[in-house]
Amino acid sequence: MALEDIRFIRETMQRSSSFTAVPGWGQLAMGASALVAAWLASRQTTATSWVAVWLGDAVLAGSIALVATQRKAQRSGAPLTSGPGSKFMRAFLPPMIAAGILTAALFTSGLISALPGTWLLLYGTGVLTGGAFSIPIVRVMGASFMLTGVAALLLPAYGNIWMALGFGGLHILFGVLIARRYGG
């Protein structure tokens, strides 16, 4: 009976706690890769190659995020597959799936200039909704990405600059803040 009570208490605490394995230093690395991608993308001569640079960086940044999150979770003893980590991912993934679908639709329709705003807005939405299960600064970060996405949709001629400011600058800014305030 006592072991069942302890298990119940532990599971209740896991469900009610915040997801704190958001990797500050990992976000800094993601931001750095986005700045390199922005530079590379600005030198592309076709829309297809511009999109390829950014999709390649999305894969790289996603890989950095997974590895850094796993490492931070292991250090803190917080499992990623249950409790707040699982809730974070279930809230984050639908906007990312929508971004993938809209990327294909906008690309095939020739609406490449709408991609930066769409990507930033939906990434921000995913971070903001996932942030409901995380530390408060994550919600602020999500809202910042969303605002950058709106600006990119309103001023699409500067898409690559918005991508650098958002995926580069915001990741670096919030990465440093998270690393300093929430332990790496």
C-alpha cells in the first residue's frame, strides 16, 4: 500500500510539474545555424535552392534540439516521454505538421515569399502552446516568434532577414536567457 501511495504521489508530481528540459545552449546553437543558413540562403539564385537551404537548416536545428533536450533531461532526471515533456511535444507537433503541409502547398503554388512568415508564425505557435507545460519564458519566446512571423507576412520582401532575426536572433537571445536562468 505504501509503495502504491508513493508511486501515485510521484506520478501526480510529474504530471503537474513544468517541462524544464528546454535547452538554452542548444537554442544558441540552433540560432547560430540559422544565421549561417540565412547567409547561405541569401546567396541562392533560385527559390528552390533557397527553400532547400532553410529546410536543411530545419533538419539540423531539429537534430540539435533533440540531442540538447535529451542531454538536459538526463542531467535533471526528467523523462521526456512522460509528464510535462510528453505534453509539450503533443502541443508542439500539430503546428509543425501544419507548417510542413503549408510549406508544400505554398511552394507548389509559387508563393515562396509567404514561407518565412508561415514558418515563423507556426513555429511560434508550437512553442507557445508547448510552453503551456514549460517555464514561463518559453511562452514569451513563442509569442516573439509569432510576432516576427506576422511582420514577415506583412513585409514579405524581407523574408530572409525575418528568418535571420527569428530563427537566428530569437533563438540566441532566448537560448542565453534560458541557459543562465534555468541551467543550460
